[in-house]
Amino acid sequence: MPASEIVFQSAADLAPLLRRRKLSPVEVVRAHLDQIKALDAKVQAFITVTGDHALEQARIAEKEIAAGRYRGPLHGIPYAVKDLIATKGIRTTNGSKVNANWVPDHESTATARLNQAGAILVGKLNTIEFAMGSGQKSLTAPARNPWDLEYSPSGSSTGSGAALAARMATLTLGSDTGGSIRGPAKSCGIVGLKPTYGRISLYGVTGLSWTLDHLGPMARTVADVARMLQVVAGADPLDRNAAAEPVPDYAKALTGNIKGIRIGVPTEHFFEHVHPETDAALRRALSLLKDMGASLVDVTVRHAALCGTASAVILGSEASAYHEKRLKQHADVLDPLVRERLEIATFYSAVDYIKAHRVRTMLMEEMRRVFETCDVMMLPAGNPAPRLDSETVGTDAPRDPPPDPRPDVFNLANVTGVPAIVLPCGFTAGPPPLPLAIQFYARPFDEAALFRVGHAYQSATDWHTRKPPLTV
């Protein structure tokens, strides 16, 4: 297979070729490193490229497979991770000048599990500073959206989304505290999963808000995301918040059959600020899912409007505590927005924090009630990607398209801890044509339901196969 074709294959496509030795891990890794070399000067998805390390690991994988020691469906598959995930002996910057030269002496649990499965790290991905900056004042220039370089991949897992869309990695890891996996998935036309809180260990991940942070897999297909979660999920003695809940065989959910599944559709609140083209794409997607055998049921999430405020208080309070030392010692080199947010958050009182958690408890109970009547709930995933020159957070600059209704469609999953997935469902008319996306929530630890619906939808559509002009 020519290198130009290798980078367009999913992990599910590559795995049998690697296992049968029809393709070498070295060929696969070289193809992706060549893609990085050709495109990343424009996309700026990577902070660090681990080319020599990747080729060394690819040669080891090649020998292991030849000797009959095939480790599984990720063996020899290239992956990259957001640069706030620790990689032993490899620079991890958090997108910040404060950590520009930090080389961890430990490995995150998630990357350790990927490495053990035979996946091959090709680099560390761009992110706004500590996952909370402006996107314009970080250690490196902001990542750009491969669908149009004047547009943003959305934050804070900017590089994780852009690298996938530009075919510079087959799999990536991002983090999500208020939509930072699902926003890039929406804007870049790929798949992003925020799993249940505790489903993936956060050991070795620089924190932002320890009760809202989630690590999650990103790929171009739901099937690849499922295979990735299979590897990284599970209990971890190094993270007391990592859940002991058994990890099911997610491949069993990839049947394409959704007959009888109940999809909840909110009747209020969540569609108030949705872009018209997004709304139309969502309605078409629901119609298709209904034709495939799903039933649509009306649902209402009471008190959803309170979620944004509760999330802001919890996130700000926990972030200011986590970064207290950095704020005191390195305020002069922090992104001004990071500094501003951390300083403002110090004014939240214990009473504010406790009240926010009371709202959280109320919303968790509300989501439990919603899932008594449906198996998954459909929500918008936000509006099309914004232009980079209108995205600076913290300003009143107008945006075209309008800003995402993030507190409405993203933060609810973080505050309540339920799993959520975003996948492409269309494109704007343009110019330029930009990805549109749909989002689904499910019960805690029922990622399989998300995979069942998402995979069925992708099996019946081709949105996820579209290629950005930059890569064609």
C-alpha cells in the first residue's frame, strides 16, 4: 500500500494488514511522520515530534509480530497525545512557558497502557496553556483547522483534533473538562469520546479541575475510539478516582443494529443557540436513525440552565487550588488569560463551591431520571468552527459563526460525569465547508450504548470519510 494511502486508513483497517504482515509498522509510522513533515508547519498540531523514538518502537513491533507475538489491534498503530499527558523521558510542556523544558520521570497510566498494547507514540500535541488559556498566548502558535487554516480546531485539545483531521496520527488522546475533546471533534470532523468520570485513570495528567477532568480517546471512527477505550479504561492503583467498574468488550456494541434503542431528544434549552445548518443536520441524522429502527422520545433536563454557573465555580475553585504555586511563582510568564482566570477564581468562597456542588447533585439526579425513559440522549455539539482571528477568549470581539453554547451542550456531561460522544453529521454550505456534528449522552459506564448508536450511524453515512482539502 502506498504511503499516501496508509495515512487515510483507520486502525481497524490497518490492524489485520499488520497482523498478517502485509504491512510493516515501520511503513505505517514512516508514512505518518512524512505526513507530519509535509503538513505540520501549516497545521501546527504538534509541540514535539518523537520521530526517532517512533521508528525504534516500530522496528521492535515489526520483530514482535514476525515472531508471532502480536499484542492486539493497536499493535503498530501510530498515536499522539495532548501535551499535558506525562510521557517518561519525553518533554511535556502543558502548552506553557512555565513547563517548556519539563521532562517527566514517570509515564501516565493511559500512555503506559497504549504502549503496552503496542501502539506507537509519534508526538505530543498542541494545547492552549494548562487547557485554560486564550489560545493566542501559549508556548507555541495556535493549532489550525485542516478544513481551513483560517479557522480554529477549537480548544483545548486543539492539536488532538487537528492531527487526526490532517491524517498525521491514527489515534489521539485528549482531555475534557468542559468540552475540550468534543469541541475539537466537532470542529475537525472526527470522533471524540468523553467517557464516564473515572473510566480512564488521570494518573500522569496535569489537572485543571479534579472533579471535572476526563481523559478520552479521539479517532476518525467510532470503532477506533471503542478499541482505544478498551485498552486505556479500568481501575488504577495510582489513581484513587479511577473506577473499579468492569470494562466490557466494546467490540460487541459495533453491530450496526439499533432497532429498539430509545433516543431522547430534549424539547427545550439545548437548541436555543444552534446554527441553522447544524440544526438541519441534526434533524436529518435523527430521521436516519429512526429509519434504522431507533425510537425518538421527548425528554426534558430540568435546571440545565444552572449547569454553566455551577461548572464555572467548581472549575475555577479547583484550578486556582491546583495552580496556586504556579500563580505565585510564575505569574509573569503565564498567558494573561490563565493568570486572570486563576486570580478571579480566588474570590470564590467555600459557600459558592458548596452551592455549586449542590447544583451538581441535583443535575446528576436529573440525568438519572432522564435515562429512565431513554437509552441515549441526543444534543447538539455546538456550532461550526470559529475563525482564529475571532476566537481570542475573554474579548468582546464578534465571531462568525456565533460562539458555541458550551455551558448548554458540553458542561452538563462533565458536571454529572456521564459519558458523551461527538461525531460528524454533515458540513456547512461554505465557503469554506466546515464540519457539523452530533452529540450523544448515555448512562454512567454505558459507553457501549454510545458506540452502538455512533457506529450504526457511521455505517450508514460517509461524513467521517471526507478529507480536508489540505490532505487531498
